[in-house]
Amino acid sequence: MGVQAEWSGMRWEISPDQIKPLESIAAKRSVSVERNEEKEGEPATQTVAFDLMTIDVDYTVNRGATGEDPRSVYGAWWRLVGTYAPFYLGGRKFLGDLFLLTSADCGDIIMDGSGNFQECKITLKFEEYAQEASGLKAQKGAATDLKPGIFEQTATSAVGVGPSTSQAAGRIPTNAGM
């Protein structure tokens, strides 16, 4: 039991407080090969470059299992599209340094008679964020800008929990009579 994965403060976990497991995760790393044929007096060339890595995630939000409104959960993901942050799997960074949420889809929606979401499947697509290589820069006048997400990982064990040194020093009681 514990946190399976985490990205920008959003967690997939199985604990007494929450049941939100990953159903599937897929990762892809590939290369592109560009070949230029021989031209007059110039030799043929071949360029090989790594493509940006991708991560695809599927999970189901069920009101009964999580206590959360599936429509609100999807709305939270929808607002995070365009955000980049590290992706953690099993408490460690997974693949690259930063991943950009490129899409959030909601499907297999089950509603009650009043139109309230009872369950839905959320599909997320992440792409490696390499600012220099990707060319992902908002143009002037763009409606939305790419934005950083939360870069701190939540403590996954009791060892990492506690006040910082400055917080602990600030709580040391002082005795004015001494």
C-alpha cells in the first residue's frame, strides 16, 4: 500500500484514505532517422536523433471508491494541461527530468439519474519537456502559457516526515527566567 505514482501534486495511491490505482501506464522512447540522398558531388547523409519520450496513463475515478467527484477530478486534470513537472513512479523519477501534460481525456462515463458522474476513466498523455529541444514556447498573444508544476515529491515513508531545521529551531521553547 502507498503512493504508486505522482506528478505535480496529483497522486495515484492505494491507502486506507484513498483507492486510486493506475490501471495502465505506457512509456515510449524512440529515435528518428533522416536520410538525405546523394546530391551532385555531395555524399548521402543520415541524421539520427532521439524523439521526446512519452508516458500514457489510464485510471478510473469511482465516487464510491475514492469519495471524490469524478467530474471535479477530471476538471483538475483539464486545468493542468500545459503544465510540466517531474513524473515519479515508485518514489523515483521516471525516465526524463520533466514531463508536460499534453492532453487529459475523460471517457466511459457512468452517471446517475440526475446527471452526476459516478465513474469515469481518465486518460492522460505526457511528453518529455525539453525547452531548448522541443521549441515549445508560447507565442506573443497566446491565450495560455506553459507553466511549471509542483516539483517536490511527497514523502513516501516516515523517515522523510518532520519539520525542517528552521521550523524545529523556531519551536524550541525559551525560558525567560534563565
